[in-house]
Amino acid sequence: MINGNYHIEKIAEITKGKLYLQNSKNSTINDLLIDSRKLISTHDNLFIALKSNRNDGHKFINELITKGVSNFLISELPNNFSELDANFVLVNDTLLALQQISGFHRQLFNIPIIGITGSNGKTIIKEWLYQSLHSDYNICRSPKSYNSQIGVPISLFQLRKNDELGLFEAGISEPEEMLNLEKIIRPNIGIITNIGEAHHQHFVDMRQKINEKLMLFVKSDILIFCKDHVEIANRIYDLEFFKEKKLIVWSKKDKDSDLYISNIKTDTSKSLISGIWNNRSIDIEIPFTDEASIENAIHVWVVMLYLGVSADTIKSRMLMLSPIAMRMELREGINHCSIINDSYNSDLNALAIAISFLKQQQQHEKRTIILSDILQSGKSDNELYSQVAQIIESNSIDRFIGIGPGLKKHKNLFKIESHFFESTQEFLNFFPFSTFNNESVLLKGARNFEFEQINKYLGKKTHQTRLEVSLDAMLDNFNYFRSLLKPKVKTMIMVKAFSYGSGSFEVANLLQFHRADYLAVAYTDEGIDLRKAGIKLPIMVMNPEVDTLDAVIMHNLEPEIYSFKILEELENILSSRAFPSNKPIGIHIKIDTGMHRLGFNADEIEELIVRLKSNTKIQIKSVFSHLAASDNSK
């Protein structure tokens, strides 16, 4: 089990669940799956059917069984469960059971585990620790910012027998959440970064928030923190359970700290940080000048000092710290391609996450992956690249390009169209870039392969000034507004004018993947473009011109009907022509309530009702209006 390979019976034992064993041939589990859309490899998965206010994982069980998933952790049995070729573990709370599984898994490992919490800097410190230590240890770490009640157990379950160090971050938004995460991570070494205002509305005061964060370290041996954050330091010194722990303190003010920062000198591109450790002067140089990066780097410095890394090694590695690309970059490429640049990290889990994002892109039928050798995986090359080949083959990838001696040596493992190169430079010199045409291309490379050169070649040439749109920020906004709605209330998102200049199919793909209910556009041609880009969501057209109604019907769009004239034109078309679909066409009725921006008047409603009732080829999807005084509470 230290290498995965849990039998479904063991899962039932850990979670105290009731086992329904109906497929004993496929009852071994190596991976946990919580999102049916992110299925990468069909075998050896345990799907955890989580429930939220707006979704229920149980709805996707039948779909996953048809895709080959055989093991499910559930809180309610499907109606037809006895007919399904699958195994089920029935529990009261699937989230709690997920945490129990990973908590059990964590206890099998007697290696240093570093737990990181705080309001800011968690992911950067974790990634900089990885950059600085991966040459010395096989490291398992949280993917990206997986630090929630769900993300932490998913992260910890990645631990395998070859791992020598774990790096995991923990974030909370409400009281009592951290104790759940502590039972899973159980860090030997703790880092608390700082405390800010995020999620402050859920806590009585700052003191309570700090106390909650510190619960991550109740069983830790060592805690690293900056004494200059006075509120944090005071709580640490006051709490009883820290009195017997080793506290490693750094400060810019207190000369008696374990690491006293005596001087920080910055210029335009780097900072020289000098300090005193064990009564001797030491220094590092980092390629950053902002205060946040300096503080994050000092936390990394202290960990390396504690772990006994030599001063010369620390200096060379700190100078090589690179910015953390927190998100994948989606950009327009040559020959009508879409380029996904993800150089954030390079391991099997990161590859799976990137492929999931690649599969969201519906604007192109063809998909290509350019991947470098995966370094420091802890696996033999044959095992590693066999897994890579299996992931590639099972995810409808059309073309694979492998760069690096490891991939090239194992090229016979790859069954789809594949090309292999010893180095990035060899690829740039000899690969015909003209073959990239109207496709989605994923770049996934380890840092020393310098895939930024490939990204430069593939990217469409642009001016120096550019506007970047954060799809993650957009998703956060969408989820925030959706959280304010009752569970059965649907959402329609306006994406007219290329999503107000933010990108048409990019935004639409994001919304489709995250289960928005409807899109709306201004004109028919915008809806047609989205259909051509693979968008299958219902789409309302707000200003359908009469001569485009045929196209509206042919592309399964839903017109806004705001006058008898356009209703009559639609009725005439439906009665005089045959269309591929016999289903009624969905329409959206607009009522004029005083804004006078199109719409039926109040005295036309009765006639409208009669007309609509008499036509079985039309189905009303919504009735709406532009409110004339929406800001007036009266």
C-alpha cells in the first residue's frame, strides 16, 4: 500500500463503509478521482462522489462505468446498483471518507513532511523549496495550490515508496478546518508565512484565525516563522503545545533570532540578503527585489540551513530561483493554433492536470502534446514512460512530440503518431513547424529544457503591449456569484462581442467545462462561431436578424423574440421548411417594462400567449426584460 495498490476491501475497512463487491477483477486502487471530467486513466481509479450545494458526484457514476471506472466511494446507492459491473463503498460522508483514506496513507511514511500555511506565499515557498531541494531528495508535493479540504487529501495520496521528502500546503477559510488537514498532513516541520485579511469574515478576530492556522503544527517537531510578524509570534509563544517544540525563528529586528537578517541590499533585478546563523555571517542573492519574494526566499533559506545544505550550495540554488507561473497560459499560435504553455512543473500528476485543460479546448479537433523528459520521478525510466504512453494513448491525443534522451530511448512505447528529439535545440532545428495547423498544442517541459524557445516559435507574433485575461480569476468570479444562488437556479452568461474582448471560445470553453447552464450572444454569427469551436451549451441570440433565422435553427441556437414581426418570420420558416431536428426550437420572450429597448408591450401579452400555445414547433425557454429602474428598491 505504500506504493498505492489498495484493494477496495481495504478502502471499506479504512472508512468503515459497507462494501458492495460486484467486480472483483478490477478492485485495485492507485489513484483518487473527484471530477468525472478529469478522468485521465480509466483503470485503478477510485471515484469519490462528493456533494456540494450545486452538484452531486453521484450523477456521473453511470457515465464513468461506461468509461471503464470500476470503484466508487458513495453516500447513496444508485437505483440500479446491483446491475452495475462496479464496486461500491457506502459511507455517510464521502468527504470525510476521502480524508480518512489519505490520513491512513500518510501514516505509512516515515519521511520528513513539511507543512506550509499562512495567508500568502504558501505555493511559492513550496515550489521554491522544490526547486532548491529536488536534486537532493525525491519529493512529493501538492500540485499547484491544492490546499483545501479536498485538495490536501488528493495531494497526500500521491506519496509513494521512493519519496524522501513531502511538501504540502494547507489553507482554511473557516474555524475547525485545520484540524482535519493536520490529521492528513501530520507535518514534522512546519512553516507559517503571514496572516492577512483573506476569509477574515469567518473568524471572530485575528487571534482566532492565527490559532486556527497554528493547529496544523500541534504534532510537529519543528516550527519555522518570522518573529517580526508580532501577532503570530505572540500566539506561538503563548500556546502551551509549542513550549516543547523546536522553534526556528528569523527576524530583521531581533539579533538573538536563529537567523538574524542584518542587511538587505536591492538593485534593479536582484537582492543581496545578509544574515547571521550560528554566530557566523552568511548571505544569499536572489533574482527578485519585491518584499514578498524576499520574505518567501528567507523561509526557504531557513529550511535549507536546518536541513544541513552547505552554504555554497544554498547560494548557487537561491540565485537560480525562478518565478512561479501560477497558471497555464493559453495564447493564439501560428496557423490558427491554440498554444497552452504550462512550465509550472513537470511530473505525472502535473501532466494529467495539463491534459485535462487541453481536453477542455473544443475549438480544434486535433490535439498535440510536446513533452520533455520527466526528471526526479523516483520511478525507473521504463515504468515512468510506460505510464506516460498509457496516459497519452487513453486521452485522444493525435500527435506526441517527446524531447529528451529518456523519451527518445523509450519511443517504442508510444503507439500514436510520435516524433522524438534528443534536445529542444534539435527539435527547433529539424521539426517542420508548418505542420502545426488548426490544432491545440500543449507545451509541458522541465525548466532546463527551455521550452520558452518553443513557445516563442509557436506563438503568433504580437506587439509588445498586450492584455492578459486570467481565466482562473474569471472562474472565481463566476463561482462566487453562483454561490449566492439557490441550487436549482440556472445561470446564463453573456459572451457577446468575443466575451467583451476577453476571447470568445476561450471563455466559452471555460464556462462549458464548469457547467454553466446557458450562454448568450448578440448576433447569430457569434453563436455560429461558438458552435464551430465545439461549444454545445444552449446559446441565446439577442438580436437575431430575420435573414439569419435559418442559420439560428440549423446551428441549434435560441433566438430572442421581441416582436410579432420576428415571431411571424420564425413561424413561417418552421412551417415551410424541413430541418434535421424535429425538436421544437427554444425561444426567449422579451417583455418591455419601460426601458423601451425592444420587447412586447403589456397590451400584446394576451395575443402572444394565444399565438405561442397554437404552435407546437416552438418552446419557451425563458421570459425576461431589461428593467427600467433596477436600482430603485421601490
